[in-house]
Amino acid sequence: MSHLNAVLAKLDQNREAAITRLFDFLKIQSISTDPAYAGECRKAAEWVKAELVSIGIEAEVKPTGGHPAVTARVEGTAKRHALFYGHYDVQPVDPLNLWDTPPFEPVIATLPDGRKVIRARGSADDKGQIMTFIEACRAYKEVVGTLPIGVTFLIEGEEEDGSRHLPAFVEAEKDALKADVALVCDTSMWDRNTPQITTGLRGMVYEELTIKAADRDLHSGLFGGGAQNPIRVLAKIIADLHDADGRVTLPGFYDGVPETPSQVLEQWKSLGLTSEEFLGGVGLSEPAGEKGRLLIEMIQSRPTCDVNGIIGGYTGIGAKTVIAAEASAKISFRLVGDQNPAQVREAFYAHVRARLPKDCDVAFISHKGSPALTLPFDMPELVSAQAALQDEWGVAPVTLGSGGSIPIVGDFKRILGLDTLLVGFGLDDDRIHSPNEKYDLKSFEKGARSWARILDALAQ
Amino acid sequence: MSHLNAVLAKLDQNREAAITRLFDFLKIQSISTDPAYAGECRKAAEWVKAELVSIGIEAEVKPTGGHPAVTARVEGTAKRHALFYGHYDVQPVDPLNLWDTPPFEPVIATLPDGRKVIRARGSADDKGQIMTFIEACRAYKEVVGTLPIGVTFLIEGEEEDGSRHLPAFVEAEKDALKADVALVCDTSMWDRNTPQITTGLRGMVYEELTIKAADRDLHSGLFGGGAQNPIRVLAKIIADLHDADGRVTLPGFYDGVPETPSQVLEQWKSLGLTSEEFLGGVGLSEPAGEKGRLLIEMIQSRPTCDVNGIIGGYTGIGAKTVIAAEASAKISFRLVGDQNPAQVREAFYAHVRARLPKDCDVAFISHKGSPALTLPFDMPELVSAQAALQDEWGVAPVTLGSGGSIPIVGDFKRILGLDTLLVGFGLDDDRIHSPNEKYDLKSFEKGARSWARILDALAQ
């Protein structure tokens, strides 16, 4: 007989205390990208360890070559074992003057629509989300004395810095991290009332290119008309990356891109995602992707190409009649299905080289190259989690690919052979990475209850 | 009977003293764009005034609303009267560490090819060039007591800052500046041995545009594929400005562009300007302009369109998966013949607006709009100056349009009704506006002799 109802009741009882605990965690300034905050990162790791120890789970703070990681392993009532991953580090807080309250002084704020939210840096990304899982574990320990399934915790401190040391750490701790499935709480809900399980992650190829022409900046009065202009060359390269229908023109780019099964497409259509809903909040109104595709396909299941940055020539105030010696752009491709990052990169290089006039050279920097990941739709843990989330929210969770990339999920697959269940309670308006980051109180409370139900379901 | 030979002999005698005088002038740090140097600008104006007074020409330092201008008027033996224009202000000197000797401590340096040059900020642009004219006047005053023709001097101090107060000053001093022709010494020779009279100046339309899409920067993982990317929109706008033959695509752009007469084209061909000569020095090899045109046409007599700067999105080190809220570019058009700046600007605006997707807005800033200017080929002063320069250099001067713009020339035409004879002794390797600016000693000495001859010729 399951202890679930008693555990859920305990979570409701613990509400106030849980917020106090989360606030303590949020006060730690664990900015991982700034070496000045290394001490704060260690403090956050120690805090997580103490938190786990306080509920009777032995934990360790382990060196990684960068900021330390917290690990813990506890067996459960059932034999199934899950690896739970999260990160205690947070984004920088600039620009500070745009925060309504100081980023590391958490408060409960009320939004204009009446929602209560926890405002602080890291509230949604990822401290609040981690704590939904740990609070669920605490309630089990307090009510039952054990967890329904075994859990290995892995809480790292460099996610916002590209998880630089994590793959090597996972490799080194391979045996200690053994599990049947990985759980990650770092994603969003479909909307405020509809949970979501992220079943796919787009891969990425991220390239930087610099077009060089003359060996110095030239005066356009003297050379204009006679000398190659690298900004014009770059503009042509970028303009030619898409055709008039919004498709990427690189030969072979769509190799390995699966067509979404018609029944899935029907499910997506029934979600009724409108442009107004998705784009209206950021001042846009019209989907900008491939013609003839649903907006939801454009942002979830179709590959994309975006220019993330461009610079060249004179960019100060006023007019300067210069022809730049060079111009640069950062260009990224989101990949799906079986698209091969190396093949996409080569096709991009060929596209650029084919458009280089005689007097121009190009230099590339490869920033990222990772394939897409897709969860098997019939995976038993996925089916269990779907039922558990439906019980908590009263509505079936959306199972959907995500537009973003979480590189660690690829590492779990590659190194540990684990599929990852991504369940999170963030919302699109959480302003992660921006001033006034927040996490809905409802996300925090029902998130903890959701994990209690998922742990129970995974034990069956 | 002309005193020319005696005057030329006097110039040769005065060589050493002339260099000493120029060095004194070059030591004054008259950087007009930096308010910290306002005192130095005044000092340079006073220096020019004193210089003119020392040769018996009454001069005044006059307020302009900005840095003062120096004016003087002296009648000559013949009735003809010329307005001589130059500027005493200089460009900033950054980056200071790239100068071989301090910018305001003039020296005679020897280049690797043996040429002797005067190295200092302002040596070529424009203090050295002004002094070629003043030294010629000094020699006349010393030998003859008067100048061959009347001369009004106008030496301003804001040319490097866009001559901001000069048009109003010229307007206010309209009567005092009356003349038959304007003389400007602020241009270059064809090459070290061939003088040049600049008979045309390209006009300019300089526009800055900012494409705006979403009301904030977006995460490409969430919005990539669904949201407009203003960098892509801008790249398309730029790429579409030229066709495959390098012609500008704006409708009506070539209205008013004259075909160069075949005999002029033949003269230009005979100059034998090679890509190697013109482009080799800056690391290029192939003319990049309109197909089927001579390089000399591309840079002198054909209109152009160049992108002078572009910026948008993330331009720091590394990778950031952002979709920018906006992207900007600075785009300029060089105009020739009767191209209408207002019409070109409107065609550009229409080109941009026709390529704006629904969710994008554009904001324009107009930096410049001036028509091209062309000297009548049969103008008597032009014919006289050609003969004088041929006498000094032993080779016929090239008469040619210039790729650059000197806005004051348009003001002289508009306000004073004057055509301007542009004769200068700069060279392409003078590094004006850059570290190690220099002026060839030969330019300085033969420049002064050239002006002596031109003044004599204009008196005939």
C-alpha cells in the first residue's frame, strides 16, 4: 500500500519551512562564471550537502577541476534507481539596476495578475527546481523513513559555465552514478496549468566566422568601388542561408530530419498554440520559420539556423567612411533527429567558401557540435511519469521536444547509457538569465507534490 | 615681364627656413574634435595669422561659433582674385604607441626607399599643404613686394570635425570672401612624379538603419525558428543592394550618372593604373566593383554603395544563443554627375521597407546628403594651372574626379558662386588620419614652387 497521500499531506504541512529553506539557498551568490564568487559556489555546494544530510542522506562535496559537485546515493524501497541531476550555480545578475529587489535577497512578490512568485536570481534556474525534488524526498523520509526508489544525486556548480568539468567527472564516477534512468528538473511547463515532459532536445552546431579582405581598414572615398567589403560578403553569405520559404539552403541539411508522425502532429494541433500566445509577449505576431509548418513544429521539431551576432566596421556614433578589413558573425544551427553535426558544419563551411571572392579569406571558430536526442515514446518511466503528472495537475502532460539543448543529457546517454526524463515547472515568463528572475509559488509547491507522485509511480 | 624665375630661386633659398616655420606650426596640438585642445586650436589660428602678418599680409582671427578661422585679404598686381582655403586643425593621434616618433615633435625621416619625409600629425593634412601656398606668397612678397593676383585667405579649424560652423561663417562673410575662383590645397598627386588637379568630387548619401524585431533579446533555444531575427533581415537588405554584376539595384540609382567621354576614358586607360599598384599595397588583388569597368572608373567616376559598419546580437568572446532584438548598419552611397541625393535616399528607404517582414520596424538616421561636383573642363583657371604644373613637374597633370568628398567645395559653389581648383601634393602613402603621418619633402618643396607658377599663370 502506497504512502503517497501521507507524503503529499506532509508536503502541504512543510510549505512554510520549505520556502524558508529555499530562501536560505537563494541568498548564496553562487555565480559560476565569475571567479570572484568561487567561495560562494563552494558555500552553495556545502549547503546542498547539509540539506541532504539533514534528511538522513549521506552526501559529499567532490572536486571536479572547477566548482565542486555534490553527490549522494541512497537505496529505496523498490529496486529501481534514478540519477537526479540539477545545478546550484546561477547566472550573473547584471544589469543590477533593472531588478525590483536585490537578486540575492529573495522575496515573495505578487504579479499584476495576482500570481505569487519567489523573486531572486536562481529561483527558477535552478535552485527552486532542485528543491521541489529534495522537498519530495524530505517528505518521504519524514513519513516513511525511506524513498520509494533508489536515488543518486548529482548537483553540479558549472551549468551556467557550460558544465565544463562535468563530462570528465561523470566518466570518473561512472560506477557510483549507475542507475536505470536519469531525472532532470531544469525545464518548463507547457503553460501555467499544463505540465510537460521534454522528450527530445535539439542538437547544435555553433560556428563563428570572420571574413577578411584588405590588410587594414580603408577609406571609402579612396577605395570605395574598388576594394572588397567583407561586410557585404558576410551579408550575402547570411542572406543565402535561407530560401524564400524559410528553409535552410545547405545541401544535405535536412538529411536525418524526421517527419513528425501524423498522430503526434494532431496532438500538437489540438494544443492550439497561437502566435499571439507565444510571440505576443515579446512584441511579435507572426511565426518566422519555414512556410507551411505549425509554429510548434518551427520551435520544437524542425531544425533552424540563426545568426546570433554580427560585427564589422565602424559601429560608434555618427558616420565614418571606412571599408572594414574584416567582419564577423556567430551562426548557430539547432539540429533534430539524426542530423549529423559534422556534416552540417562541413556543408556550412562549403557554403561560405563558395561565396568568398578572390581577395577574401575566412577563419572559423567551432563553438559547439552536439547531435539531437529523442526519448523512446514507449519508455516505461515516461509512461509512469505521465500518469503521475496527470494525477497532480488534472490534465495530461504534454510530451514534446524542446528547442533548447542540455548537453549533460547527451553525456548521460553516452557515458552512463541512461535515458533522461526531463520534468520541470518553470514558466516562459520566469525571466531566467534576466533581471527579476522568478519562480511561481504554485510551481514550487505543486512541483514538489509532482515529484512525490513520480517517485511513487516509478516504484510500481 | 614675369618675376617667376626670381621667385622660384627665392623659394629654393628659403628651403631651410620654410621647414623651420612648418615645424613650428606642426608642434601645435590643434586637434579640433577634442575640447581639451581648444587652446591649441586657438594657438594654431594665431600662429597662421602671425605668419601672414610677417610677410606683410594683414590677417584676423575670427570667431565662428567653434574654433576660430583666420582670414586675410590682399590685392594683387593683376585684377583676378582667388580665395585660398585650408585648415589648421588635425586628426587625433591615437593609437599613440604606433607612432615611431611623437606626433607633435616633427622630424625629417628617411623611408626605406630613400625618400625624405616630414613626419608629424598634420604634416600632409593639412598644415604642410597650406604652407606650400603661404611659402609661395612669402617669396613673391620678398622678391616683388606684391602677389601676382589678389588672394583672400580662409584657414579654418574644424575641417576634421565636419567644418560644422564654416557654411554659416562663409554666408556671414560672403562679401569679404568675394573672388573669381577658389583654390584648395588638401588633395593628392596622381603619383610621386605626376601632379593632379581634382576636377570632380563624388557626393554622398550616408544612412544608418536599425532593424527592430522583438521587444527584447530572445533565447534561440526557445524562440529559434519562430521569431524574426533582425540580423537576418538586415543581411538580406544588404545582400540585395547589389546584383551579380556589382551594380546597385536601387531603382533609378543610375539616373544622372554620366558616361565618361571616350577620349577621357582613353586618357585614363593610358595612365595604366593596375590592380597591383592600387590594391596590392593593402593586400588585395582584384577590383571589386561593377563588371566591365576600369578600376579607375570604379574608384573615380562611378557611384558606389558601401556598408561602413554593422552590429547586432552577441559580439563578445564565445557563444551565446541569443536572437537579437535589433541590428544596425551604416550604409553610404558615393554619388557622381547629377545623381540626386534625396532621390537616392528615398530609393534606399523603399528598398529597406520592401524587405521588412511584418514583425520588424526600421529607424533611419540621415548622416549626410550632398550632390557630386564637377569642374567645367574648359574653365580658364584650370587650363592655366595645368600649364603651370606641367612646367614644374615636366609631365602633364592628371585631371580627374576624386572618390572623396570635400563639403566646403559645395558651399563655395552654393554660397559664393565659385568653382574650386583642387591642387594638392599629398601621396597615397601619407597615412593621413593614421599613426606616422608624413609629407614628402619633395611635395613640400615642389608644391611651393608649383603654387608660385600657378599664381603667375593665373595673373596672365
